[in-house]
Amino acid sequence: MKMKKMIRIYVVMFICLLFSVIPGFAADTSDKSNKPDILDSFKREKNNGVGRTETGDYLWVEVGDNTNGDLIYVDDGLKFHYFLSEPKNADLACNLAEFKAKNVDISFTMYPYYKYGNCSGVSYRLNSLNSTFASPGYHVIINSLDDPNTISLKFGGVTVIKKQELVISSPSKIRVIANGDSHKVYLNGGLVIDVKDSGETEDGYVKTDEGYVGFFAYYDLPTFKDFSLTVIPEMKQPEK
């Protein structure tokens, strides 16, 4: 009996060590005590358009040729459907107006579309309200038809880091924490991206400037739910 007990103890210790030291297995231990500044479940009646967030009352702005309101819409979730336009409008985004931030903690549930989808995800520090996934700003790109089970962090069209061979389920819970030059991405509670990136682009865009936040889809049909955003306060610099 003592031997069985010791074996169970060693197994528990091994699992704890696995989750603490291996990237991609690290548990989400970041602080969740702050009350979100913006919440939107997208659980409202079907509407040709997205409307405003449930808390904060910020307007969602649809980017792309969505004149009929049928490419980006709400129907128990924020949905993108590029098939509904002729010719097909593949480059779509839905960004928060009247709101800009630098350091953010973003969480949402995503339902990827595997059959025809190319890529989709969330953007932050966008330099323009009309930005899409290749515009200046950071983009967490989840899955793609050419590179499935992958999460990438890009700035504009340049890849900062890519993590492959992930288990991206439908639904998946995504969390992004951007604080200064630190960028962390969690997939279903596990840390999959932890990287530092900063500096200035050739066209003068400073990567740590504040910007807009939103969702995007490129040749994809994803659904997003349960969006929350918390602004991370700036750390005060010590006096010299």
C-alpha cells in the first residue's frame, strides 16, 4: 500500500512539473481579479450588423464591403461569412470604435471553421479603425487552411512567432495579454506564445503605441463569443 501511495505522489509531482516548465503546457496563472472594462457575449437576436458592446457601450465597426450587413453579423455570436457576397469579399474585420488602448487583457471563445477557412483571430494596437489582419498592428492568427493547428503572432504582415502542432478545438478559449513589449497567448488555459517584441517599423509605426482592437477573418467563416477586455494600467516609472 505504501508503494502505491508513493507512486501516486510521484505521478502528481511529475504532472505539476510538466505544467510549470514546458511551454504550451503552462497553466494560465495570470491575475484575473480586475473587472473587465468591456464585455460582449454577442448573444442577441440576429441582426444585420453588430451593434454595441453590452458593457462600455462601444460601437463595433464592420470593415470591408458589408453594405447589406450579411457578411459580418450577430446571431448568437459574432459571425463572418464571406461566401454571401459576389464577388467574394475575403478580407473582413470588425473593430471597436471610440476605444484605443496599449496594454490589454483580451479573452474570447472562438469556433474555427475548418472546411473552407483560411485564417481568423483577434487584433490589437491597430493604427486605424479600418484595419484588417495585414494592417499595422498585432494580429493573433488562429489556424489556417495551409497551416492548420497553428497560432501565429504577426505585426502587420510580418511573423513575430509561430507555434505549430497545437490542438485547436471548436470551440477554443483564447486569451491574449499584451503589456508593453510582452505578448502572451493562451489556448484553452495553456500558454502557447510568450514573446517580447517592440521597436519601430520602417514606416514609423511604434509597436508599443496604443491602438484599436477587433476581430478579423480572411477567407474564413469563424464565430466569436464571450468577448472581454481589461485595460492593464501603465506601470509608473521610478523617479530618478
